[in-house]
Amino acid sequence: MSDVVEAPAATGPPLGRSQPAAIPIAHRLAGLVTAPVVEVLLAPRCWITGAALRARDGGLAADVRNGIAAGMEQSYCRRCGLTLGLFVTGDYANPCGRCATRDLGVQRLARVGAFDHPLRDLVLRMKYGRRFELAGILGTFLGRTLVREIPAQEIAETVLAPIPLYFWRRFWRGFNQAEELACVAGKVADVPVVDAVARRRHTRAQALTDSAAARKENLRNAFIAIAHRAIVGKHLWLVDDVCTTGATLFWATRALRRLPMELRPKSINAAVLCVADKPGDAAVAPLALPGR
Ligand SMILES: [Zn+2]
């Protein structure tokens, strides 16, 4: 026979407490009636498909999230960021067979996926559609990527540094997408975010330049490193939305390497949302974007 004595069913409120007021009950009933209406009228919609979602779906339909997750499983070169195909070599200097085609300057690169649907559409909408809210969704994917790529023993000595916009462009756009992404990813990965690089001059929009050489020339000496105590001896990860030819990362890294030895980070790496596998992939006219 069990020793557990079943408690008698409650027949009323505990002694010493007042009866529940009618207002909470009425409030609850009203909520039951209005909740479905509010759900229909103000339901969040998927940023890509436009399908109605529940609040917990986080702004993306299940198939879109699965598409991004599948992209995260794609194998890519940790040095140049390009998707690995059939031509993987055993050459340390050129492990993927394409490393020699670009110099990012960074030691390691972590990416969420290739510059392809659905990541491409989300990034373009965030950047040119000025929807900074998307950084909350995309930054979470970037944070998870960092958790996976950074060895656990390195997390405590890791810092994120967003690629800066020139103040004029930041003013017109209203936000710096790299900064927003870094803040969210930093929270997910439990890593601090610091301003380690600044823009020293205005440059033409990279998407409007037509060749890898022009993109690299456009950003020549565009960055200057900030001697920040928080980066000294740390594994620094530059954060950006898209890596196309790698010119941005190259010049930002070069600026950091000009710091006096005692002020430099231990390693300079890059964490980006997506990498454009084919030249010209990211040169998409902002006006061609679908509206929302
Ligand atoms: Zn490579």
C-alpha cells in the first residue's frame, strides 16, 4: 500500500485569502475571445515566404530555417571561406585549391553559409531594405556558428570586432549591420564586442565596384586600428555580413597588424554570415530587392 496520501480536491480559496476578483476572470475571458483575432491580424510573417507564423517561430518559416541550417552543414574552406567542391587538395598553402585566388589576411574564417537563397535575400533586405530587426535573427545563426568553430578553451580569450561603416553611411542607413550582428552573436556565444577598427575615409559602395582589383583598391588604407586594451593578446574575430572578394577583411586585418606588437591581438579571424562563391555574386542592385 502506498504511503502517499492523496490531497483532497480543493473546494475553495485557502482560508485567510479573499475571493478572486471578478476582473481577472473577465480579463481572462476577454483574452480567450480576442487572442485569436489579434493572432490573425497581427501575426508575425516569415521574412521570406510571407507565411503567417507563431511568435515562437522567430520570424522565419520552418523550411527557411531548415535551408539556413542545411547551409551551415555545407563544408567550406576555413582559410578563404569558399565552398569546398571536388578540388580539395592536400596542399597546406592552398588546401581548397582556390585559397591562392584570394588573400583575406585572416587566420581563420567562420561562415554561416554561402551567399545564396535564403541567406542572400535576408542579408540584402537587412542592409538595403534597412530592416535592422533581421540582425536579431541572423546574428543568432552567426553566434551558433562561432560556438561551433571556436574551441571551448578559447572562448574566454575571444573578442568580436564589427567592421565599421564610415560615419556618413552609418548615418544614412541608420545602423551598421555588422555591429548589430556582432552584438547578437556575442550574446549567443558569450563573447564581448569591442570597436577595434575605425573607418578613416569614405569609400565607394563595394557592391558598385566591378572587379576584385577595383574592390581591393577602393578600400586601400580605409581602416585604422584602435589601440584597445580589450584586444591585446586575444583571439579577435572581425564580424561582417558578406565576404565577396575579401578586400574588406584584408585591409581591416592589415590595419590591426600595424599596431605595435604589445597592443596586437593573438590572432585575427573573421566571422561572416555568408561568402560569395562566384565573383559578382554580391553585386546585386539594391533596387531589385522585394519590398516588405
Ligand atoms: Zn580556401
